[in-house]
Amino acid sequence: MKAQSELINLLEEKCGRLLFTGVPTGVEVGYAMQHGGPFPSTTDSRSTSVGAHAIKRFARPIAFQDMPSELLPDALKDENPLGIMRQVNGKFTSDKI
């Protein structure tokens, strides 16, 4: 039981719902799933309550103004060391900037 307790303590810091013997709601963070909008669907009309845009409810935007490249997270460096797809000037690319 101790191993399960440790796992539960770790998971409760990472997720919003722990489901043991119940049935999942069928809701996911995906583009095909949309719901929400103004009251009464949500108390915050800036985002949907489920679907891909729901993550915006939990995101905290940060600006790295004039930060030296070596101090930026790898995902934001002009060299794109992770090789990830990014949107640059309205176009998706994995190229260096």
C-alpha cells in the first residue's frame, strides 16, 4: 500500500482527477472536443472548459524580453536545438531563425 500512496501523492500534483473504479467522462484535451463559452457553461468566458483550448485556463504567459539566447529555454532559442515545430511570423517551421 505504501507504494500506491506515494504514487497517488505524486499524481495529485500532476493531474486534476484521479479515477479509481468509476467511469471516465470521455472528456479530453483535444481539438475535436469543444464545449464551454459564456455563463452557465463556465464562469470564465475567455476559454472553453474542455478541449484543446481548455489548457489556456491553467497557462501563465511569460515574456522573455531582451534575454540572452543562452538563458532562454531550448524551445525558444533561435537555433531550435530541439528541432520542434514552431510558428514564426505566422508560418509553422522547424528551421532555425
